[in-house]
Amino acid sequence: MTGPTHLSETSGCNRRSIKILTLKAILFLVFAIVLTEAFLRFGLGLGNPVLIIPDPACEYILKPNQNVFRFFVHTHINQYGMRSDEIPSGRTPGTLRLLFVGDSITYGTTQVDQAKIFTEVLHHDLVGILKRPVEVLNASAGAWAIDNELSFVRSRGIFQSDFVVLVLNDGDVTQPRSTIEQVGDGLPHQRPSTAIEELYTRFIRPRFRYMVRRDDAGDIVNPNAEHAIRDNLTDLDSFSNLVTSNNARFVIIYVPFRRDIPNLSSDAASILRNWSSNHHVPMLDVTSDELPYTAKQITIDNGVHFNPKGNQVVAQSIERQWSALVGP
């Protein structure tokens, strides 16, 4: 017969086995978490997003002095919060300096490598086209409106640039000033504690909530469009006056969202074209150069943000029109 002692020993063995299995499960879980965190952080760059910071003039800017490798894409933000090279303290004689100002179209998103955004393509190509050294500055941030962009230039100056180039899309003429509260978590202002936390909060949770992730931009819609148009045209007046008072030339580049072509409303382009004509400001229109391509061919999302091919199309369009409309 099996006595009490034998039953006690069997029960004790079972408890030890359960403890060992529990310990192994815990160790395996810890190892899996550490391995996942390491892969997400060092393999994909999660946990280290490009950050914005509050700014009293522009509402928010890209945090200066960032050098981020994320999803196999490099993003460098210089000492002034621009996605471009560091700016030397002085101007090199004979060097042409262009200051591009815009929203996420100009910024290029964190999904396109720095070398492949259109401002950097121009930085490389214009040297051969214009036969002189060229510096290209990129002052931009996701969801910036004309008022944010004007505020950047008012507060920082034009950095001794020869040209200030304002890049606008078909939503900008009716977009009000953007605030840091409106862009929300899509443009983070602090690093998450772990890569796993960012994976959940920025990529998984929004999908469960049927939200659209606003990674680098998004249109800030103004219900009072007519009032916004008047304000934005007034800002363009101020923009032009500020640039010319600093002995530089003002240029507008119109880059519509590919998703809106060919059903593009002509209102935005017409408004900008009329303003440019009345103020003798060159306006380069990229629409016809986007048209031969589908949204899938030149954008990374829903026809708004350009992939490397789309950035190349924009750069080549600007290069093609520059001499005719702007001059050498």
C-alpha cells in the first residue's frame, strides 16, 4: 500500500517541478523581452524617434542636433533645427545659399533617407547645373502652416541666403497655424522609455482604435477657410517683404499631393499663382511632373508624402524650371 510518506514525497516532487517550470518560463519570458527590445532598438531604431520641441515663435521645431538612424533611414537635424548640413558661421565667397522652408513634404518624413529627400538631391545636382558651389538649408517640420513657417524666418532670419524658397501644397492656403497639441503623438517630443513601448503606443494601439497614424504630418483643417486664405495671403506679403528687405529673392514652389491629381481643385494653385503674379514672385509648379506617375509609384502612404522616386521627380522639376523662372 502507498503510505502517507510516499504521497508526501510525490507531492513535494510535483511542487518542485512546478517551481522549476515556472522559473524556466519566467527566464524564457525575460530573455524574449530583452531580445525583442534589442532587435527593435538596435535593429529598427525604435525607442529613438526624431523629436520636436516647443518653440515660442513657431509653436514647435525639430529638436536641434539630432542624428537618428531608424528603419534603415538616416535623419540629421543641425544646430538650428533644420534637416540639412551644419551651417558654417560665415559665407564662402561665390557660394549660392538656398533656404527651403516648408512642412513634411520638404522635411521628407522619417521614412526617406536624408540623402534622398529633394532638398538634398538639389544640393548635389545644382552644383553641376549652376556651375558654382551651392548650400541648401531645409527649415521644415511636419504639419507646419504658412504662419509657422513665417514665424521661423522672422525669429531666426534667413541665414544670409540668396534665395528663400517656400514650398506649398494644395492644403496650405486654407490651413491655420499648427500647434504642438494638434500634431499630438505623431510628432513626439520625448523619447519613450523602451522600444517596445513605442511599438505599442505609436504603431499597435492606434490601429486598434482605428486611428490614422500622423507620423510626420497631417493636414490641420480649418472650418473657416475664407478667413484662413486672407490670413495666409497676408503672411505671404510679410514673407516676401522680410526676404527682400534682407537682400534676398523669394520663390514659391507648389507641390500638390499626388492623391489629388487629376481631381485637383484649381483653387489653391490659382490663388497662389495670382498672388505670385501680382507680387512678381516666381512660382514653380510641380504638378505636370507628378502627373505621369501614380500615387503608388512616387509616394509612401496615401498619395501625400514622397518616396525616394517622388523626391527625385520634385527635384528634377525644380531643376528644369529654375533657370527659366528664377535665373542663374
